[in-house]
Amino acid sequence: MKLETKNNRRTVISLSAILVLAVSFIISSIILIQKVNLAQEKVKYPVKSISTANLIQMNVLKIRQQLSDTNYVSKALINQTINSSKEYKELKIVQNLSENANKLGQGKLSFIESTIFQQKLFAVESICDEFISKSRTGLKITSDRLNNYWNYTYSTLIVACILMIILVLISLDVWKTKKLLIEQKSKIKFIFNNSINIIISSDVDGNITEFNPAAQEKFGYTLDESKSLDFKELYHNQENCQKVAKTLKEKGVFTGEIINKHKNGDLFISYLSANQIYSQDGELIGTMGISRDITDQKEKEQEFQNIINNAQDIIYTSDTDGKFTFINSSGSSIMGYDNHELVNNYFIELVHPNEVDKVRKFYTNQLRKKVKRSYLEFKGITKEKKTIWLGQNITSLFSPTDPDKIIGFQGVVRNISKRKEAESMLQKSEESFRIIVNTINDLFYLFDFRTDQFEYISPNTEEVLGIPQKFFYSGNSFFSEYVHKDDMKVVMKAEAQLLRGESYNIEYRIVANGRTRWIHDRAFPIVNDQGRVISYSGVSRDITEVKSANLIIEQQNEEINQSITYAKNIQDSTLLTTDEIYSLYPECFVFFNPRDVLSGDFYVLDKFKTVEFGELTAFVVADCTGHGVPGGMLSFLCNSLIREAFAYPNVNSTAEVLDFVRGKLAELFRSNNDKHIHDGMDISLCAMTEDKSTLYFSGANLPVIIIRNGDVFEIKGDRQHVGYSRKNSEYTTQIIDIQKEDMIFLYSDGYQDQFGGVNGKKFMKKRLRELLIKIHTKPLEEQYNLLKLEFHNWKGEHHQVDDICIMGIKV
């Protein structure tokens, strides 16, 4: 706008200067014309003077002629001569002739008078000659000056006319230019207002001067609001703004991507094309930028780039010489190169030397015949010189201006080494299958539902089924002829499954040649393109001997299970029931959950008589080595030894109980003096005084936890198990003051080691402690139920990894 105003001002000044100059020349012409008029008036005087002088000379000549002929002069002629000279004092004729005018007019002159008069006439002629000469000189000077004035006037008028013509032409051109500018300005205004691109201009101070509707919509500012904006407020950060300003300052233009900021703080990516604006004098007057929002385009480009880079196949483009112009990260990864090592290198370098001629010939033919798409499998070579199989789909890229000219290729290459290996293995498998079919004892067959006949059955039918092979191709029904009548329902149900498209795995009996055989049969449906079952394949095996062996095993398992069940009954008899626990200590519960039928964990609640402390109530949770039968045997033994220690007179503390049990185990598990069994148990043993004020604790790798008003106190046991060890040390007894409402927990490590939850991780000690804190104020029965519920929810479908035992005692 400033530039346009300045140009208009200059045009007006130029036109005004030409107009002033033209007017000046016109005024000068008028002045010169006035001077010409004055000069013309001055010319009249000498012309008239010369004419008058000539007339006087003619009159004088006539007077002389009269005087010579008649010695008489006409008075009228003398008066005429005198009157003619009256305007010209310099002629002095009046003075010379008027004296004798009356006398001359009265008669003839005397000789003397005539002579004197003749002399005066000669004097008049002489004066006239001198006057004429002088007048002619003055006339010439005045004429020259008049000519000069006319020349100046003509020149001035011509220049003035030229200037006026120039002024008219320039004015006309300015009018046309202004009209054109108005039209262009209207078009530019229309484009400016209707452009989908953002158009913004600013002055040298960064103040916005133009802000089109697209910019208003994109940035959220009105036109009035934009006038008070600093240009920098449209950028996301100062770095962006400084980068644009620096480039504009150095190069005068900027093109590139920037991050803009909406009025509400939202960011968007723009492609900006900006340049500096200069006046006609080369003075910097501002900047102008045209940009468009490319956020969606960048997101799509990023999505496309992510797809390309995350694709498992190699994706590349190349020129017609096979030089890479682009290759994705998978290509670099599969071939073992960095990306920059492949770009601008040739595809043929990735081809195995033995395959180069084949590949080059194939794609030369594609280029020559202008094939649009092709596929080729060949051996490639990685950077580490490893041979891999590649399957390449290649698309020819044609010139957009010449549809018959190929300008490059786009390729999608897949590593098919595994498929090639599978095909090779399949080929070998087919060969092996034929060998296996002819050598193994299983029976293979293929049955067609459409013809209700066997398409194929292996030749060992007589060995497996006791039936000749030719029977199966005769069209007779195998099921009707040979299946045991008691197993027909199983077979018919299996056949119905096949027709529904489901495989089956069954066992049934057949009777052939008077002999009953057990057959294990597996079959798999084969469907056509419409999903209809048309046939099935199967494998049959004679499992008569296996069935007999399984029967023996089942009988043995039944006997073992009976033994284990009996052992469980024995183990259960050593553990107190809920009622027995309640009778000994009402404020106590036990969550006991063995992993198997027999448990390596056990618990004890009993009276313990000591010399020093009197009768104490003992609480025990123990975890013996192993699970199942071994763990159960050891737990039964350790349970008995602990009870024996309670009754032994010389055992008067919890530590002595553990020492006593360890000594007994060492004696029992020593097969000789040099060989010991290291199995034993971890244990948490507490004994409470009758007034419930003191707790004595000894532990072997297991702690006791006391929760009081939400605070947790953990007392750890000795770091040695109860069993044989080369370096044994005596167990310690820890004395703990307890208070009413304290909650005491003894537990083995099975609960905290259980896998489960969403990610199949361990429950962990920290989570168990948090759970005990959460439930410790609730009634004991509810505590028990919550522990049980939390365990089963955590375990879910996971297998239980260990026996679990938790004992809770409320003071």
C-alpha cells in the first residue's frame, strides 16, 4: 500500500512538473508575442519616417523644378511639405521652409531669394537623406529584433505544444495504467480474499499489514486483531521465527516447513514461501509470505513412511540403470547394509554372482519390451556374503509426459529363503513320506465322500487291521463289516463330526478273523472352495497292546492313589481341625492349601512346658523340602519331632526346639559317617505366655509379622534351615513384647511365590504384606476368606507352584 501511494505521488509530481513547464512556456510565448507587437509598432515609425522623408524629397524636387522653370513655387506644395514633416522634428524642414512660405507663395523670387531658397532646398534634401539613412538603420535593428522575437515565440510555442501533447499522452497513459491497476488490484483483491492459502505481509518492524481471510480462519484472529499482532506471535517458538528471519536477511527469500500457532495454542505445520518487499528505490519496506497448512499431509506422509519402514519386505525405487534412489529400513536390515551404503549404489551388487546374468537379462528384457509388472526369484548376497533367496515384484515407472518411456523401477522384494527351504524340505518330505508309508506301522488313508470309496490306503492294512488291502477298494463298508457293535455309536458320531467339518480322535474296537483289536483313529476333513467337506484323510494305529498296558497302569495308579489317599489321611490326622484349633486358642485361623494331595507344609498349635517360662502356647508354620509324597513324608516326620521336642524335659526354649529337631534329623538322615542327606525344613515357631504379654520367637529362614494399629513389625529368623549343614550354629530365641489387639502372622513362601495376575508374575512379599495390613482389623473368619479369595483370583488358570500355609493369631 505504501509503495502504491508513493508511486502515485511520484506520478502526480511528474505530471505537475510537466504541466508547470508547459504553462511556463505558454506564458513565455505570450510575453514574447507582446514584445513582437511592441516591436511591430516600433517598425511603423521608421517606415513612416522614410516614407515621409521620400515624400518631402519628391516635393522638394518638384519645388526645385518649379523654381527652375518659372522661378515660382506653389504655396500649397510648400505647405504640404511642411505639414508632412511636422511629426519629425529632426527634419527641421518646418524651420527651413516656413519662413519663406508666404513670400514664395505670393510671386516670383529674386535671383538672390531664389538662390537662397535653392540652398535651403538642398539642405532639406540633405537632411532627408541623413534621416532616411538613420531610419533605415533603426528599421534594420528593429526588424532583426522582431525576427528574433518571432523565432523565440515559435520555439516556445512549439515546446509548449509538445509539452502539452506529452502531458496529454502521459495523462492518457496514466489513466489507462491506473485503470489497469484498478482492474489488477480488483483481481488481486479477489485472489487475496478467496485464496485457500494463507497470505500475510508485514512492515520492517514486524507489524502485520495484510491478513487474508484464509489466515484469519487458520490462526483464529480477526483482521482488526491482526493489526495489533507482532508477526512473531504466529510462530510456535522463537527458533522458527529466527530461522525464517535469518534466511530472509541473507538470501531475501525463504521456502520450507515451519510450525505455526493458533490463537488457542494449537500447533500446525505449514509450508512457507516468503520474500522481502522493496520500493522502486531499493528500500526494504517489509516482507510477504504465502503458506498452506500441511499438517494432514505430514501425518499421512509419516504414516506412509512408517508403513514403508515397518514393512517386512524390501521396498525400493531405482533408475533404469538399477541405481537405488530410495530403499526402506527393512532393505538395509535384510541385506546387512546401512541405508546410505545402498542409496546411489546398484541393485545388481545385491545379486549373487551366479545369478547376475539371469537377473540382468530378465530386466533388460522388461525394459526393452516395456513390461509393466514382473516377478522373479533369484539368489541374493548380503554384506556378510550370506546367500539368501529373494522374490521380487517389480513395477515399471513410466514418464508422465511420455507414456512409452520407462524412467525407473519400483520394487518389492521378499526374503523367501524359508519358503525355499520349506519347498526343499517338502520335496524331501514327500520322498521320506513314501519311505515312511512303506516302513512304519501306522495306516494312512484318504476317503472320498463323493464316491463313498477310499482313494488311497497304505499297503500295511493286514498288519494293522488284519484285513487285506483289496477290501478297501471293493466298495464295501469297513465300519459295517468290522467295527465292534458296542463301538458303532462312537464311529457314527465321529463320521458326523467330519461332515460338519470337524476332525476327530477316537478309539474303537474291530473284530477281524475272530480277533478283537483296539484301533486309535484320527481323521481330518478336506473342504472345497465352497467350504463343503468332500473327503477326509486319516491315520489308524493298532493300540491293542497299549490298551493292555494302560489297563495295568490304571490298576497300578489306582493302588498308588489309594496309598497316597491313605497317607493323606495319616497326614491330616497330625494336623489340628478348626474345632481343635479353636479349643486351644479361639483367636486363631489357618489357611492351608497343599499343591498336591500330600503337603510339604504343615502347622502345629500345642502347649509347650518350660522350666523358666512355665506353660506356653506354641504356634508353628513349617515348610519341608519337596512336594507331594516326599514332602509329605518329611513333614510327617518333622511334625512328630516338633511335638516330641515340646514334651522333652531338657527343651525349655523355642531355639532349643529347633536344635533338638535338627539333631534328630541329622541322626535319621545320615547313611554313614561321610554321607548326609541335606533335606529338612524352614520354620517359624512362636510361643506366647499365658498372660499374652510376651512372645518368644525362633525361625529358620521364615519370619513372623506383627501388625499393630497399621504398623508392621517383621522379625526375621536365623538364616539356616532345620537339617544337616556343615556349619551349624545354635538357633536364637527372640523375646517380643506384644499388646492386646496385635495381629501375628506366620507363613511359608508358597503364597508370595504364586504366579498369576494379568501378566503371570509372582504375587511377591510386598503385595502379601499390603494384603495382611488391609485385612488385619477384620474378624478372623473374614480374614481367612479374603486370603483364600485373593489367592484364587490371583492364580486364575495358572498352576499352583507350591504348598501354602498362613496362620493368623490375634492377641
